[in-house]
Amino acid sequence: MNEFSLNGGAYVGNTKVSKPFAALKADTSVLKINLGLLGQLFFNADDIVQIEYASSIAGSGIKIIHNVSSYPKKVMFTANMPYNDIIENIKATGFFNKTANNQVQYYQVKKMQGQGRIPFKTAALIVFLAGWNIPLIAGSIKEGFGRAANYSLVSLLFVFFMIALTLFSPAFRALVLKEDREINDLKKSLYFLWFIVTIGGLMYAIISRVPFNK
């Protein structure tokens, strides 16, 4: 067995990701906790001091005791699989056999740890926040705070096209994602957000046309 993957939930610092939007993946070179849009954590075998049993309201799972200074100390992953089975499946990949890890992969993981867990470039986050907020701010200035929501459709359309370009345009994706981050780690969260934004836009377009809203 060379790879093990499992969907579940996660607690990383103060960040919580509900099931099944988090994922754990391990192979001979890296153990990864994927939080979707909220980031990814990458571990070499010698980054992990110990893996303990953990339980929470969301269920049971594992707690990773690690020595990666750029990550929060609290790293938990919960899933519908017994603790011992999770550990055995990780071991079966050869991840804890340090001789299986080549130096290129080892330093690649270190590089991604240094980038932090958020997968998006800082400039992309700034553009996203600006594109979301500017129409609302402009609306509040032009028509007053109470009617700023009338401009929310512009914000929703901006987010809609940002998601579409990230999903389907490799060139655009290279502009917004940090180096070596994989779109597959984000697809589930992006499609879910795309769905929410689409429903929100349609509901606003319908409600804004009913007589009592004029």
C-alpha cells in the first residue's frame, strides 16, 4: 500500500472544518491534512513527535503532536474510522520509514511548510477582498448604508467568476495559488462555495423583483 486517504473533519488551532470537508492523505513522502480553502498542512515523518487518540463533539480520531513552528499546536483529524485503523493505514504507506523519503521530497515539504497553510497568494486574497467589498462600500456611499445590499449582486458575480477561473483556467490558477499547491485539494470547497454563491445570486435576483421590495 503506497497511499492512504480518508475524508473527515479537522480542528487546526481555532479553525474547525466539518465532515466531510477535511481530508487526510499519507504516502511514503508526506502526510497531509487538507482543510480546503482554509489551507493544507504538510508533515515529514520527523515533524511528527507522536500521534495520539483524540475525541471531540464531532467524533473520534487522531491528534498530531508535531514540531512544525509555523503550524498551530492543535492539529486534530476526526473520521468514521477507529483510531487504530487510521494509524495502521498510515504505517502501511511506509510514511514512518524515513529511508523511503528522498531528499527532494523532504525539502519540498519543508518549503511548503514555510509558505504557511493558506493556499492562496497574499495579492490574490487582497484582490478578492477588494472585489467583494468595493461594490458594497460604493453602494453605501451612493445610496446609504440601508440600501448597500442592492449592490451585493455585483459582489456575488465577482466571486462567481473568481471561482470559475480558479477551477478551469490553469493560467489564472497560477496567479492565485501558491507554488506547488494542488487544485484537487480545493475542488470540493470551491464547488460548494460556487453552489452557495449561485443560489445566493439567484435568490437575490428573484427577491429584488417582487413588488413589496420596490
